[in-house]
Amino acid sequence: MNLLAFDLPFVPKQASAQAGQVDAIFFAITVLSALLCVLLFVAITYCLIRYRSKSNADRTMSMAGHNLVEVVWSVIPMLIFIGLFIWGAIVYVEARNPPKNALTVYVVGLQWYWDIEHEEGPHEIGELHVPLNQPVRLVMTSQDVIHDFYVPAFRTKMDVVPGKYTEEWFTPIEPGRFRVFCNQYCGTKHGQMTAWIDVMKPQDYQAWLVGAGANTESIVQTGARLFRAHNCSSCHDDNSQVAAPDLHNIYGRQVPLSDGTFVTADDEYLRDSILTPAAQVVAGYKSIMPVYKGQISEPDIMAIIAYIKSLTPTPSASRPTSNQP
Amino acid sequence: MSAATFIEESPTGVEPPRHPKQPDYLHDGYGLKSWLTTHDHKRIGILYLIAITFFFLIGGIAATLMRIELVTPNTDLVTSETYNKLFTLHGVTMVWFFLIPSIPSVLGNFLIPMMIGAKDVAFPRLNLLSWYIFILGGCFTLYSLIAGGVDTGWTFYTPYSTVYSNGHVLAMAAGIFITGFSSIFTGLNFIVTIHTMRAPGMHWFRLPLFVWSMYATSLILVLATPVLAITLALMAVERFTGVGVFNPSMGGDPLLFQHLFWFYSHPAVYIMILPGMGVVSELIACFSRKRIFGYKFVAFASLAIAILGFIVWGHHLFVASQSIYAGLVFSILSFLVSVPSAIKVFNWTATLYKGRIFFHTPMLYALGFIGLFTIGGLSGLALATLAIDMHVHGTYFVIAHFHYIMVGGMLMAYLGGIHFWWPKISGRMYNEKLAQFSAAVIFVGFNLTFFPQFILGYLGMPRRYPAYPPEWQVFHVLSSAGASVLAVGYAIPLCYLIWSFFFGRPAPQNPWNASGLEWTHALSPPIRTNFEEIPIVTKEAYDYPYPETPNRA
């Protein structure tokens, strides 16, 4: 819903479904604040002029306090604040929970560029092509320090943190090229860690996918190759002699663990299980898998996870991170 | 200068005849040694004044170079690396070596004992030690600057600061670590002084509101600063020994650093603004000739801010991958912490009503404070709103917001306080017209510098960028132009205050006809022990002509 579907001065283009909602709250707060400022400054100016030292204004019956007045000017702002909080929270919770039909794009932040992998294939650096009117979910991590993927025209950002997956989603509603900034200080060339998002009409996007993906393997193919290269396949394949969990149909499902608890096999769990397998062992299996921490780069881990994900037929429940209400 | 410099009316307090048998504190011993070994809280206040003015100049030069760099969209005056070092230097010196010690260590030291009717602080030697520790910490920071600088930002986020940065991170962190002890000792000293050394009759609700706000500030200094020390120590351990605490590739958690850092640094924001609020309460009351409206509400609002300020740190982590539930809790708490600030603003405004208002320089600063603090506070509401923060977090909107609070608020209050108590500190009067003029220059320069940054922030300009898209140049040029006006505005008071310290017209004991003990019972400048005999307090604070009726709330 786009509450303010017109161009305002000093406001960047509203290029995502969420942008209008953010602008609407901001507009409301700005108007409220301006009203309060005007009221306050008028009251102050009135007092300064009327009660200036040389004036003979009536100063009798002045007071040094009034409990009811104090209560009124404490409670009214508090109620307004709670209203603003609720409005902002509703938009925020929606903006943090991607819809299930969202297109997934894998993003790795590195000093000082963005490495972007599409599920369908193309691999991009510093530029992200997305289709118009299609929810897009970015699954992000960092190879080194903390970065942040900020798209002002979409009014959204999220830190890109090493050692974990964070996500961000948006539905582009305007075709065009929009700026991406790294918004978390990341070192010498932080100021040059910019990128572009290309929002394309669906038919153009399909054409681009075919063209850009023609000569490259898809992330799933890369993942499958790495799955063999890192010897994952020697234990996790169907005809393996080693007792290792079957990876088919596990993505997004509940997995029983050896300590009796359950965990959802999301991106974060798969990542942890590759890097530090002994932490959460599947019930019925021995903890014999080697540790891959420090052995595989972040983009490669993402590719392997994309491959494991492809072993679960779609539509899969794609609710990958743990911070969901 | 005309007699209009002074506020003349019937004396409000007892004005004892003054024939000093003792020299004033400025002439009670001469030479560098008498200053560097002094236990006098007033002299220690002056030592701090000199030290923080020096650091303010360093931080100001760094800011000036940044603003010159940002006149053009390209990185041309300095390299990216130098730019990163400049904003780190600006942040570190301004936060830890100017703002945090500004009002507490200068005016707090000078005034608290006098305001409560004591001869000195509770631990005068510890007080001097605090200053030496501050200087030692400053030396470490200066060393890191001379050795080549640090490029982490004042926030030292991990794992950049512990693994990837090549700067002299440990030296600078050591400087901040050491200076923290100065804060803790000063806070401790003030708490004990206020509890135990009040003059006969000076019960808690007769204390000037400046003392209340300094009490609240001291609580934060004592309780929050150790957390910063721990955080920096852990960072040093990881950087120096490679033990994984924050670095995920060694099993650490980078978000843990942010939680620890902001658990200190958000309360520290209130260390930087509460003392300013205390000063403004004094100035508004004096120049309105009226008791402050809602004294107890203003006093308890200080304590409420100090307490609530400890549980809002998570609003710095809304987009840092903190859980959504945590985001919701910290958002509502951040809205609530603004209620006591709003209460203060409304009470100051109500104080003006039916007062008798004088427009001396300190009052101009106080009025400027109210306006700029209000704008800064209201923009804080936008940042506390989760949905808006997703857009403006880490942009120039945040920069504008906290500079409205820190510079528009705290620095205006500090300058207002310095001008108000200057006759007491130096025993001299400054040129009133020149001072009023420079207050106006600072107000205009400040708004021109920082208001365009609100717009830049909403347009999406990220902080810590030496370059930017060319379509935003106009706002950056406005901001840089404002910064040069601001620089002139700061230079004028520096000059005329130094001049007046040596050559100004001698000040009377109470030029503003103010009601505090430091005005009614101490000379300008005061003697070493402040009072010839300890005053006995029989009246409440702000014993001004208005309200006229004795029926006071």
C-alpha cells in the first residue's frame, strides 16, 4: 500500500512497496513535530516579548508549579509516542518478514564490494538485477567485517554480519537504477562500497537472466560441484557406506537432534552444521563429520546450501533465519 | 560598558559585607607548581577548562577538514584513509575529551561545592588525581594521533577494530580506558560531596537543579563507565592476543561488542546532555527572575532520564540483526525516555510565563538550547520509530540528530554556563555586546551546518563517506558554509574571554543578582575556601522575585 504515492521534495524516489509506508510515518512525525515546535516557539516568543524586563505586564498570580499541568503534559506526549511506536512497529515487523513467494538472492559483502549470486544462475559484482513487482529476499553474510546493504529508494537496510546470515526483502515497484550503499563502516574504501540495483520489467529480466546466465553455471550447479569437491558427497550421497543424514527433503523441515530437541533446517542451521558439525548433531548419528570452519569461503558455503536446498522440492517453506516472530 | 550589564533590583539574598582577609583563589599561590599541585576544586575546574579547550580545538580542526573535503562530491582534498582517521579523531576527542568532561569537570567542579555551601569536594586529592588521569589518557590519544592515527570510527566496531584495522587502535583505546577512570573518580567525588557536604539547612529539595542533574550524571558516570572499560579491554585482548571474543572466525560474536559498547555509550549520551539541562535550569530561572516551574518534576526528570537511559541501548541495533522482539522492546523504551526530556522543556517554557525576562548572553544560549534541543529530541522520535530507523539509521539524519543534541544542546549550555559563571570564575566581565553577537553567530552557523544534514540523511547519504553522488552537493556546500560560520562563532568567545580574564572590568560579587550561594555568599572570584564561614541555608533554591506569592509549589 502506497500512502503517499507522489514525489515529495527532499525525499528519494519511492521505488519499493514499503517506501510509501515509511514516508507516511515520517511525514506524520514531521508534521506533529513541526506543530509542537511552532506551538512551543510561539509560546516562548510570546513570553519573551510580553514579560521582557521593561514591560509592565501583569505578573500577579504567577505560579511555580502545578501538578495537574505536569500530569497533562506528561501523559499526552506519552500517548502520542505509544501510537507512533505501534505504527512504526507494524511496518517494521512486516518489513522484516519476507513473503514465501520471494525470489532468493545470495549476497556476500567483502572489503569493498558486493558479490551477488542469483538462484537461477547469474553471478554479479556490484550490480543486482531484479524483476519489477516481485518480492526479492536477500540472504546476506560477510566474508570479513560488518557491512550493511542499504537501498535508500527502497527505504530499507540490514547489516551484513560475518558468521551469520541476515536477510532483507523488498518489492520493487519502479523500474530503473537505484543506488546501494554500504552503510556500516568497513574500512579504508567504505566510501566506495556502492552498487546499483537494476529493476527490470519481468520480460526484460527473463531476457537478462538467459543472457547473463548463458555461460555460467547456476549457483545450484556450483553447489553440487563443491559438494563433491569438498567430499561431502562421499558420506551424504544415497549410496554411501557411511552413516550420515540424508539431505533430501530436509530444507525447512524440523530435524530431531541427539539432545532430544528439534531444529528447523534453515540456511543458518545448514551453515552451522557445515562449519561446526558437532554443535547440533542429528538424532541417531555419530558426531564424525570433520569441521569445515575456515576451509570454505562464504560464497561457496552459500552455493552448497543452495544445492542442499535444491534437494528439497519447491514450494519449500523458506523461513530461513531464526529471528522471526 | 553601561550599567545595563548588570541586573539591578532589590537584593534577593543576604548580602554580607565583604572585606576579604584572604586572597581570592586565583591569587592564593602563584606559579605553575601551585596550580599543578592544587587541591582547590575551582583551580582543578580551570585546569580542566584549559585541557578540554585544547581537545575541542583538535576535534574542531578534524571536523573542519572533513567539511572542506565534503564541499566536492569526489575524494580530493584528503585520501579515504585520512578521512576515516579524521572522523575517528573528531568523534573520540569530542566525545571523551570534550563533551563528557565539559560541564561536569569544569562547571561541576567549580560550582558544586559552592552551590551546596561546602569548602571543597569530598576528596580533593582524588579530584586532582582525576585530572592527571584525564591528561594521561589524553596523552595516549595524542600519541595514537601522532603515530599515524586510527581509522575505526569512535565506535570501534568489531571485527574491524580487532582484526582488520591497521591503525594504532590499542593506544587510542588505552587513552579512552584510562580517561574512563577520571570519569569514575569525578562521579564518585560528586556523589559523596552532594550526599555528605551540604551546608546546614541545604536539604535535598533546596538544591539548585544543576546539582540534581550533576547527581544524576554522576550516577551514570559511576555505573556505566566500567562497562566501557570492560568492552575496550576485551577488544584489546582480542586484538593483541588473538583470543576470540567478538570475531566470529574465532568463535566470537560481533554483536556482543555492539551490545556492550552501547550499554555504555547510550547512557553516555545522557552524561553529555543532563549537565546541560542543569545549566539551562539555572539560567532560565535567573534571567526570568522566577523560581523554576515544577522544581520537583524537573529534578526527578533528571533521575528518570538517568535510569531509563540504561535500558534503551538496543535502539542502536535495530538493523544490526538484533532480534525483532528486542527491537520492539527497545523502540517503546526509547519513546518513553523522551517523556522526561519533554517535561523539562515544558517546565522551562512555563518558567518564562509571568517572569521578568532579561536577554543577557547566558539567557540567549539557554533559549538557543531549548530550541535546538527540542528539534534534536523530536528528530530522535523519528529514529526511535522502527520503520523510519530502517531507512535513516547510520545516515546523516542520525548525524544531524545527535549534533542537535550534543552541539545545539550541550555545547550551547556549556557556553551559556561559562558566560553566566565567568564573572565568578575570572572575577572579570566580558564585553556583553560582543558576547551577544557571537551567541547569534553560533546559533545561525549551527543551524546552517546541521539542518541540511537532516535532508541529506533522508535522501540516503550514509555517514563516514568521503565521497557522495553529485546531486547532493548543494546540501553539503550549505553545511560546510555553516561550519565556517560556526568556527568564527567559536573563535570570538575564545578571544574575548581570554582577553577579559586578564584585562576585563572587575566583576561585582553578583552581577546577575542570582540566588545561588555561589553568588550571594562568595566573592568574585571566591576565596580558597569559598566562604569565610559556612552559610546557613534558610531558603529554597531560586529565591527570585517571582512568583510574588509565598504560596509556592
